[in-house]
Amino acid sequence: MAIASVTGMQCVSAQDAFMIGKDVAVFYPEGYDARQHEPSPIFVVDFERTEDVAGGWRIRPEFSINGGKSVARIAVGKEVDFYGNGEVAGQLRRNGKEVKFWNTDAPKYEVDGGKRLYQSHPWVLVVRRDGTAFGVIADNTWKSSVRMDEEEITFESEGPAFRVVIIEKGSPAEVLKELADLTGHIEMPPLWALGYQQCRWSYFPDTRVKEIADSLRLHRIPSDVIWMDIDYMDNFKVFTFDKERFPDPKDLNDYLHERGFKTVWMIDPGVKVEEGYRIDDEGTKMDYWVKDANGKPYEGEVWPGQCHFPDFTRPEVREWWGSLYKDYMATGIDGVWNDMNEPAIFNVETSTMPEDNRHEGGGGLAAGPHLRYHNSYGLNMVKASREGILEANPEKRPFVLTRSNFLGGHRYAATWTGDNASDPSLMKMSVPMTINLGLSGQPFNGPDIGGFFDDCTPELLAQWTAMGVYFPFVRNHSAAGTRQQEPWAFGEETLDVCRTAINRRYRLLPYIYTLFREAYEDGVPVMRPAFFADVKDAALRKEQEAFLLGGDLMVVPRWAENPAMPAGDWRRIVLEDGTDDGYQAMLYQRPGSIIPIANLSQNTTEYSTDSLTLLVNLDGDGKACGRLYEDEGEGFGFRDGEYADFALSASCAGDEVIVSVTQTNGNMHKGRKRIRVGLVMPDGIVYSQWTGGRTVRVGR
Ligand code: GLC
């Protein structure tokens, strides 16, 4: 053990370190106490020593205790770019930034200068000049922070000394794959969750919800989901329905289902303190609440007034909470929105519960203070929700959206980036925010399109929707008291812009669904930074206006001022003819790629890939390839082979291009598709006739 003295603090190199796989090393500080950190919510694997860390291993933490804080400093070398950090405000590139890991209700991202948001991901992805990359995980839920200085990363924690995991790989994509192997891969989402979603705080009563659904269809806005925010509840009591406003939730869900919609309803963690309210009575009787420092059930104020908070560290509490979803989902609810789960508390300066509140733990998890369990409160809640929903509907893929979460929590829920505002700067910031979450293991996320707080403008909604449809999660949401924000609320021109954009989303679904399959398989984000197109191109490392949707499509928002584009013959594609409205994000297709596109549908129930357009942008050698993954878009049959995976390929023969579609995997046979090819030329797309074959020949 090496001990050095640096300005009074005690520095110790790792007391123990070993490999837990070919390119993954774990380092333990002196005095490491597993009971203070394990079982970790981050990992899905046990750490088994495969061998010692080789002498040549480059990235090693140095541990110390400094001013009562546990510190891990990691020298990273010169000229590196930092990314990740989970949900963060500000630039894509994290060099010079500090992030505080203390999940916080952060309206407009203004709390603490934007250093603390709703989620914590003690994770840094580091990319070297040569394109090789490594990732650093601080396996620590305690209140902490990270700083990314010029040549050094520093994690600092108010809790006991923690271990550090380093992943060392040849590229950022490989690091993310390893991150998924260690922390879990996302589940395949239901296909409907990739559609356009309409939300507001709140649509009520039920007749208003029906009106919104009818308007979406009337205006021919393709859409899949309507969201129910808190006002559907009886006095904000979770798992209840307001008798006047929502007398028959099943009838409402049926109405919406008949029109091709799914519904997502909100459930917060705070349970109103009220005798005679079943959930509160049960939780009190079973003694399931988080306790204050004196061991009494803690009470804090949220929407319903004084609330109790389930202690989600306890397996029996998670199970109980999960079981509450059974009757609830039986009303035909399709998905669940877990909000305020930092947990957010009103009327206290800290906007959360006291750090010395007590959690009981269980299932191997030690009892501990809120200081330890605050950051994983949301993760444990969505774990309970997901498991309960799955039990209620075992044939369906659960969909949970959460505001708070922690590294690893992508296993349980998708996320959105909390309460932004109708402000162009926040629209622009949503690009790096969504990308960095994707670079932190959470591919399924996006912002409130149009902005949550403040009044949106026609211009902003048009801009935001025209770009937002290329994000993984696409939901328009706005706060109570603000101007209505549906696509039709601003007149015909805005409505047309939004409709065109959303049409494009639906046409791209075969490609986007395939990207979710890639995220599920390889942990690679759906929305990626431009530098993923060429990791050695230094000019792309800071690009945060334009972004990649998958590997083959660059999206350039119309507001982008000076986007850096990858080298090569990326060609502009316009998904249907028509005059340019000046708002639609510009799409550029990678040379050598094939992108599968569907005919327009109004929702994913109606959506079909029986007719497919294959957009082909040949590379310099006259070749291109792509992939199409399909399954039922629901249920788990895909795990038993009920899917179809197609290789798409194109090559030139004389003055013809031969394009073929070959099923390479899966037992699902949907019959022959109608196919046409769109050859992407420098001045537009040239379409072939539709054919019924697996091979299409088109003239060049
Ligand atoms: C929180 C959520 C927001 C929601 C509101 C009312 O502010 O972040 O999305 O509309 O609560 O439930």
C-alpha cells in the first residue's frame, strides 16, 4: 500500500484491485465496508476475480479521506473528452464541469446553478484523441459529487469509502456495451411507447381527455398515448380516481383504446396521511414508511398535503407497492408515470426529506440514513412499480416513466428530463441532455417537447416538434396555468409543421424500433453524439446541435447555427415531397447505409411493415447495407424466437442496383413484403416501382 501526503490529506492507492472480466477492473479503498454499499443498485453481475490487474493497466484511482469526505481521484492523461454524467444541464462535453449527485426537484434546472438535477449517474465516459475510451463508475449511492478537471476526475462522497470500477476499451460504443453487460440491458419497450404522446398537467375531466384524443385524430396527428397527470386522483391520493372527474376509468380507457390510443397514468410516492384511506391505513398498519431520526413515520408535504413515504429499500414494501398496481392496471391502464420520486417535498429548504431519516433495508441491504438511500429512492420505487405491473399484466411489456433515477435504473424505467421551460435555450439544451443520458446507459429518454413551464409560442413549438420527433421519447407536455400546447393550439401553420414532423417519426418507426433492439442487445444509445460517426474526427467531439439517430441518420435542427458534419457523402433525404416549411430538421443519410421506412400510419396499432421503402445511399464502392428488426411490438414472444431480423443489402451490377432483403434470424414469418427502393441521389430520391419480391433491381 502506498501512502503519500498531499497537503495534509491521506492518499492511499487501492488496497485491493482485480479484474472482473477482460477489460474491467475494480479497485477497493482501504477500509472498504461492503455493508455500506452492497448489494449495489448499479450492477447486475457479481464481482468475481478473474485475474490481477496487469501492471500496464493505465487508469487507476487514488483513494483518500479529505475533510471527512471519501475521495477517489483518477488521473486520466492529457487531451481527453468527458461525457456521460447522466442527466445534466449544459454542454455535451463535460470537461471542467462539476455534478452533484443528490437527486433534486430542479425547476428549469436552476437549483444550485444547474449542478443537481433529478437523477444521479456517478459515471464518466472518457474518450481519448485516438478514439479509444474508458468509463469510470463510482459505486456509491451516498450524497456525492464529481469534478472533471483537465487531467483528472475527482469523486467526493459524504459517505464511507467506495469502490471504483474502470472499463477500458477500444471505442466509446464498446465501453457502453460493457456498461450494459455490468448494469443490465434495457428491456424492449412496447412499440406504442415509441409513438407520439400528448400530455398536460392535467387533462380533466374524462370528457376533456376524450376531446384531446378526438382532436388528435381529427387533425390527423399520428399519436399513440394520452397521459393522465395528478388531477385524475381523488385529492391527489395515489391509486384512487376522482369520482366526479373520472367516474369510470375503465370506460375512458376503453374509449381511448378503441381509437388506437394507450394511456399512461401518474403515481407519486407520497401517500396522503389520512385515516380511512386504504393505502395509508395499510402502510401504517404494516409499518412500511420511511422513519424520521426518532423512529417515527416521517411526514412531508406534497400535492395531497402531509404524506407518508414508502421505504422502498425494503423488499416487502416494494412487493406491497407492486401489488397495488393489480386492480389499478385492471382498469385498462397501459403505462405508469412515477413522478416526484427524488423524493420531492414542498415547503422545506432542501426540497427533500432530512438526511438523517431512516431506511430499514432488507434482502441483504443494511439499514441506513437517507444520506445513503436518497439517490436510489426513485430507482427502488420504479423497480417496485415495474415488477408489480409485470405481475398484473404478465403478457405485456411494462412501461414506466420516471423523473428520478440512478445509474442502473434504466433496467426499470424510461425517463424524461423533468421540468424544463418553453425557452429556446432549453430546447437547444435538450440535445446534449438526451445524448448524455444515452451515454450513461439510459437510451430511452427525452424532454417535455414545447417546454413545461411558461407559455410556449407557435415558433418554439414548431421548432421543438420538428426536432423532437427524432428523440427516443417523444412527448409534448406543459404545466398547469400555461397556454395550451397541443399542436393545434397555435393555428394552422404550426399544426402543419407538427403534423409533418410527426408523420416522419411514424414513417421512420421500422428504423427506430431496430435501434431500440440494438440498444437492448448492445447498450448503444438510440440518439448518439455526432462523434459516433467518426470517433477519431476531433471536429465532431463538441457537436451538440446536430446529432445521430442510430448510426445512419444525422439530424440537423433548423436552428443549428454551425453544425459539424462527419466527413463523407452524407446525403440529404426528405421523407416525402411537398414544400419545405423551413422548420423540419434536416436529415442526412450515411453513405453505405439502407434505412427502412414504413407507409404512414396514424398509430402503432395501425402501423405495418408489409410495405417498406428502403432508402439506399450507396458508398464509394457502390454498396450499402442495413438492418430491420421486427417483432410483435408487445409481449415476450421475441425471447423465444418470435421475431424477424432482416439483413438489407445493396450492390451495383452494371447500371443497375440490386437491393435484397434476407431474413437472417428469428422464426416470425409475416409473409412477403411489398418493397420499393429509394435511391438517394445528390439531388433527391429516385424511387423504384413497388414489387413483391425479395430483390429489387433499379437503374442507377
Ligand atoms: C411535476 C412533474 C410534472 C407534472 C407535475 C404535476 O412537476 O415534473 O411533469 O406535470 O409534477 O404532476
